[in-house]
Amino acid sequence: MFCPNCGTEVNGKFCPNCGEAMETVVEEPVQSPEIQPAATTAPAAGSFSKYSVNDFINKTMEKHDSGETFEIENNYLLNINLNGQAWSKKGAMVAYTGDVKFKREGTLEHGLNRFVKKAVTGESSTLMKMKGNGKVYLADQGKEIVVLNLQNERIFVNGNDLLAFEEQIDWDITMMSSGVGMSAGGLFHVKLEGTGMVAITTHFTPITLVVTPDQPVYTDPNATVAWSGGLSPSVKADVDFKTLLGKDSGETFQLKFQGQGFVIVQPFEEF
């Protein structure tokens, strides 16, 4: 330290040259910088899965018309641009616009022969007639919808999985030509043929299996949705001593498809 009066170096309290008293300088301790807690950033408004009303409307609004009679709105909704008449599964309508009338299938509307078949088989595919001009939206318990455009073709569909078809499509109830039949379940189906749209439903996304003359396909009756008209299905029964004791695999009956065509199977057993 040096004397502020004469500049002499001083080691004590007073300057040895001029006697000037030295001031004691108190040095402030160096403080460590305070550690600030990490700032918590609040999520920005609208960062969650929320929509404004306009965003929601735009996201879920119906699609523009494609000009087709049957249009898939999404995986679970079918839009029918009705101009005349079409048939759907009873109770499948969820909304409509325009001038449309709905009428349950008459008891003898499709002839005495089909009425008797439905009574004997217990086929549950009751139909609903839609007539007029407008848009009809159909759905069936959240099942996925597939539209097939038949071109003078034939297809067989499980009655529970038939959603709708155009008026010009001819239909009938058929039964597997097999003697073991009744206990297998799923042996009565709807035959549809002609030219026009047919909408079917499946639990979850289906798989289509190709059948060739040298490669038959075996399916669970309760998972089989539809098959092409060129196939010859039959019932295959695996019955042995274990079956009688109730120790079988649970796959006692299968459908065997032979010929040339395809089978549509869903990943779900529909009892």
C-alpha cells in the first residue's frame, strides 16, 4: 500500500515519511454467482390435440362428390348419392340430406321363395329400401367398409357383412351344399350378381386370399366375409375322439374353397 499524501510505501497504519494515517480497505468477498432454478416453460396455447371450430369442420367435412353412386367418406362411413332407389342393411342409416324415403323390405317383396328361405334359415340380413334424391350416409357399428364394383359378376357375402347394393343388383339367399351344415354356423349367405355397386363391412382390415385350382384355401366360417362366384365352397369337419371329449382345438369346422377366385377374411370371429 502507498501513502496517498507523499507516495511512500507503507507497511503499517501510519506513513513513516509524513505520518499520514492509512485507511483500512475492506475488500468485499467475492460471491459465487447464484444458481437460478431452471425456468419451467408452460406449453403454448393450442399445443395439445385441440381444434378451433373451423379447423374441426374443415378436417371432418364430407368429401367432394366423385360422381359415383357409392362413395367412401372414410373407413367407416359410406355416402350414397341417391337418385332413384337402392337397398341397405336395416338400421344402417346414420344421416341423410334431400328428399329420401326409407321403407323396410316387405314380407313378400322379393317373392315367396326368398321369404321361405329367410324363415327357414333365420338369415338376419333384413333389407331397407331407400328411395328418392339426396345423400344417405350408412355405417355399421364402426366396421370398415369396402365397395366392390361388380361388372356382370357374382359374389357371395355373409348376411351380417352386407351393407348396401344398387337396385339393379340381383340377390338371393344360398346355403352351402354340405350335409354337416347346420352346426357349423355361417353357412347361409347372400348371393349378389349383375353390374353395379355392392358395399360390404369387415371388423378391422381384411385380407384377401387368392384361390387357384392347385391351391385351395381353408377359412374359419365366422371370419369369412365374402368370396367370388367362381369358387366351390364346402364344409370341412375335423371330428375325432378328442372332439367328442371336448378336447379339440376349437377349430372343428372350416370352409374349404376350391377353384379360381378369392376369399375375403376378417381378423375377427363373428358369431
